[in-house]
Amino acid sequence: MKVVGKRLICLTLILQLLVVMLISHSNIEVKAADNKESIINIKVSDSTGLRREFNYTDSNPNDKFKNNPVILKGNAYANFTVNSNEYYKFEYKIVNSTKGNGNNIVKDDWNDKDLDDEVNENNGSSTTSTSWNEIKLNEQKDINTDDVMLDKKGYLKHKPYNVNHLPTITNQKDWNNRSVVYKNPYAGSSILSASKVDAKDYGKVEKYLEGGNTQTRFVNNSIFLNNTTNQKVYYTNSSKKYVTNNVTKYWSLVRDVYLGKDYKEASKIWGYIKVAQTGNYNFQSFADDGLYAYIMVNGEQKEIVPRSMFKVQGNTGYTYNSNLYLDSAKYYPIYIEYFNWGGDASFQMQMKNDNSYKSYAQIPSNWFYPSKTDTPGEYAESVFAGTGGVQMPTKPGRYYIAYKTYQKNNGNQTVIKTGIMGPFIVESIVKAKLGFSRTIMTSNNTEALLIDNKYRLKDKDFKIKYQISPIPIPAEELFENVSQAPNQYEVNITDPQLTVILPGGLSYGKPSENGAIDVEGGKKSINSLSIAKIQYELDKAKRVYNPITAPAIFIHSIRADNYGSYVLDSESSKITYKDTDGANREVKFDTQNILIEGSTSIIENGLYDVNKNKFIQANNKTKLIALVPVNFAVHFKANSATPKIKIESNASNYSFDLIKYELKGDGTLTKTGNVETRRENKLPIEIYKGNGFNIQNSKEYLVVYKLKPNKAPQSGGVLTIRLSDELGNSNSMGITTVNPPNLK
């Protein structure tokens, strides 16, 4: 019996080996199953997170999941996972089942026969459907890198929330409630550095006007923050001391000095993480107060900070979700929520792996990339999952997802399982169609010249014009039957605002034409726009609704400190509003370069009396004697980034001294004592900083020089002098010359 038993064991092992060899040499695409059952998992997510999940197993063979409609918000994606040891191929298609009036798409009038006909292609009842698409069973669909801002390595997308409805360091119950914390989003999102910084570089509290009342908000400069607990700022200057409880101190708490006593914040942060080395990663976080975070790995949401950490707490460390295998060639979506109810603060995210990082360290900032999408900021309840999977339709309609699985035997494929699920609703809500422009204007309200991708201005006073213009809407986008469409149509948006942050060197000049609200040091303004209600009128011949609401125009008067170049980048101005579908929209403008050239202004020029320090007024009776040197001067102000004066004349060339005086700057000839002298032996003469002269912008100068008139013809001659600035603007003068008397 023992010998027979051994032979049976050997025979079993040989048979198993043969089976493995046969499978490995066949053309069957297999994804190993986690258990004995075949599993089909389909997840549909939109901007608000996972909306519906479907599991088909052998023990749960229901192939029709016809549930209450799911109304999709923002961009939606379907992710398919198939674990099977019997399926050869998996196919899907998205079916539009909209019937009747396209404006009543939530009502589902499909029956089971319609579903069966669509899957089995028996003259299905759909109004439109895509063709069948195959998903390879042994391939994982990567995140679409089109959403990754590859040129912004080291940054993440950041969305701040208004928490003024929550008291500072009070009401712990509401602060622990995510729906309360993220109730009121601020307009717009931004791209912030993913570096971990100290409190002095993290951000600051600013004041702003809202509804006529002064409010405060914390404005971030960076994402992550070193722990501020028990940190102090020490003073050596005795004037900094303060007395508390009869004790004199020479220090303040870091949180009070740099964050401010009004500090509190709530933020959503999203983007991508791309690790430097492939391997298994552990994550650790420290937060004061609440934190929540996850990474999307192969379509699965892997929490690295659990929901239980989203609460009021002191600086608390947490290690969670060990050994996530991350590929250095992939971009993984990462999503973070953080709040602080006031007081001390900390926000750190660390990792270690099985390679170079043996102990926990802050995640390097250059592993992060921001997302191009603002969707997580468009809806208060939004989350972020990247843009992987199959995108659901965006056109209004009622949709189902159908699928088929196949086996392959002897070269023939056979459908062995079909299914359909839904419906998913894309609502017939027309988003506001608006055009946006930012125009650089002169102070005289003419558009600045655009040359070599720079708006060129001569004046330090200029204007920036913002305009929102309603765009015509094709009637078919609003009504299926255009012949029955009404003559008037109206779209309403909520709380349209223009926010402007001026770059260094620019500030608001005279009061802006629309009354800008100055928020921070003359640099930032927030303005409400008068375009909330947009009315349209139908052009039946062209089947289009044309706007009858006038564009909203907002003009800022701007003053530059100096002549030179300035940049209005894409983050400096944004228009935000709540759209008809409840989404918080944000519009940014392309980067614009401004060059304020100016030009050197000639205040006075002509004959000059060096002894009396004044100009000599010449007239038509003034005559110069040929060949006798005469003093001339030019009084000018350097109103330019590159000031220059060019002196040209028909006088004889000879060596003479050129003397430059710096003047007081009050339009007089009062000298400051700053004198430069240089020898010139040719004409023309160019006076500018790069030619040996110290000429500075916005200062006044007097340049004295001598000219020797040429020998005059018998009838008399003319000494001509032409002065020109750096832009080629010029003026000329001429003085009659006569020959000296013949004394022989």
C-alpha cells in the first residue's frame, strides 16, 4: 500500500505539471482569481466619489442591476476589474436609453426585454449606443497622464474652505464633522508648493470685506507645516518684551507671531505622487488637528490616513496601510483633507520603503505633481480619483453599462455571460456659456500694443480691463424639439467674483472705475460682478439663443512703481462663480507680459550760461560766430527703464568735455553735487547707462557740452542740433551762424 500511495502522488504531480505547461503555452489570457469564483467588479465614480459598485459572482449570478437612477456630477469614470480562470475576453459598451422628451431623462421607461435586446443585439431599443470595446483581462489601465501638470513638479492643487461659521478652538463636535467643515468653499483653487516649511513661511491671516463686514481668512503659501507646539520666538530687543501675569517675557509663541491668533483653516489637496523607486511603501502622518488621505493604487482607494484621524487633536502620529507597492514609472492620484481649529498646528506626511528610505522621512516634494482638474473644488462634497478607467458620457441622457464575457474552445469564442447595469443620469442642465478676457489698456482707454508677446506702455499709469461676455447657445442643446422652444431663455449663475492679486511693483492707482475693494496692502481686490442673470432670445432661423444681457466689464486703474517689465501670471487674476449645476467654476487667464517703456522727457535744451547756471533764450536774432566754441545743455528726466539721450549736430568734430550733473528732481536746475565728466571727440554722442554714464530711472539730469559751429557760407549758415530719446522721439533746433569779422 505504501508503494502504490507514492506512485499515486507522483502521478498527480505529473498531471498538475502538464496542466500548468498546457495553460502557459495556450493563447488564453488569464488573470488569476483570488478565489474559486469568477468575479466581475464594476465601479462608477464621479466628482463626488464612488457612486455605485456592482459585483457579479458565480454564487450571485444576477446579471441585471437596474436600480434607482444615479445622477452623475462632473467627470465620471467606470473602472472594470475581472478575476477569472474561465473567461477569455471581456467587452463592454455604454448605452443611451433616453426615450421621448429629452428634457425628462430621469424617468426610466426601459423594461427587461429592452435590456436583453440591447445586450444580445436584437434590434436594441437604445437611441444611441457605442460599439463593443474590449478590456484585456491581464492588463491594468493606468491613470491618464494628460491630467498631470508635468511642468509643476513639487506642487499640489489646493482648495481652501471658509470656516468662519466655526468658532476658534471651540465646538469640537462640529469641527469633527466633515460636512460642516467643508460647507463653504472659497472661490478658486491654486497650485502650492508641496514643501514642508516652518510657520513663518506657511501663510498668513488676511482681512477681506464680505457683505460689508470685515472677515478673516488664512492664506496658504505651502502645503505641509512643521509642528509649532511649544516653539518660541526669542527677542533680544528689550522693546519687544511684554508682561503677562506680572511676569516679563522676551519671547512669543511661534503660532501667535507667524500664524496669528485668528488662525484656523480647512483645505482639500489633490494631485499625483510618483515615487523615485519601485517598491513597498509604508506611510506615516502627523497632524494637529484633523487629517485624512488616500492614494489610488490600480483603481483601488488605499487610505494612508483613515477617517478616524479627521478630528480635533494635538500633534498626533499615525501609521496606516503598510506595504503599498508603488511603481516608479506611474503617477498615482493622491487626495488629502486637512483642518486646524486654531492654536498650534502640524501637517506632515512621511514614508519609508524597502530600499533607500529605511526609516520614516517627509515625502520629498519633488514626488508630487498637481492635477489640471479643478473638479474636487467644484462641488463641496468632491473627492479626487485621477482620470483612470472609461469615461462616462457628458451629453445629457440616461445611460446603462452593458458587458459580455467569452470563452474560447478550439479556436472558437462563445459568449458565456452578459449583464447590464444602471441607469446613470447626465442631467439636462445647461452650464453657463461665457467668454472671458483680460485686456491691458493705456490710461486713455486704448488697447496697449502687443509686440514680441509683450504689451508695451509708455506711462506708469495704465488700466486692466476684465470682461465677461455671454456666448450664444445652440437651441438643440436646450430643447430636443426646437420648433417648440420658447422665445426667451434665462441662465442664472451665483456669486460671480473677480479676484486680483497684483505682482510686486504694481498697485492700485486712482480709485478703479468699478470701486475695487482693497484687501491687502494695495495688492489684492475682490469684486462682485453684475452678470448673475443672463437672458437670451431665440433666433429661430439660425436655431440659436443670442444673449441680450450686456457683458460685465470691470476696469482697474493700476500704477507701476518703476519703468520695466511686469508679469501677470495665470494665478494673478481669476473669475469664480457657481454654475447652474451647483458647481463652483473657476476661470484663469493666460500669462501676460507688460513692458512699461516710458521715454526720457527733455525738459529744456539750448544755449547755456555756465556762470549763471541757466539757459539762454535764443530767438531769430540770435547769431553764433563760426569756429568759436559755444556752451549748450540739455535738462532731462529719465522716465524710462532704459533712459538714453542722443545728441547729433552738424558742428565740427573736436575734443571737448561733457559734464553731467544730477539734479534735485523738482524740475529746477538745482544740482546735488553728483558730477561726472568725460572727454568726447566725435559726434553723435549717446548718453545712457551702458555707455559710461550713470543714468538712473526717474531722476533728473543736466548735461553741459560745447559745440564749435562750422565756417559759414558768405550768406550765413545754421548750426543744427537734434536730440532724440530711446524710442526715437526727437526735436531739433537751429541757430544762425556768421563768420567772424576779418580783422586784417
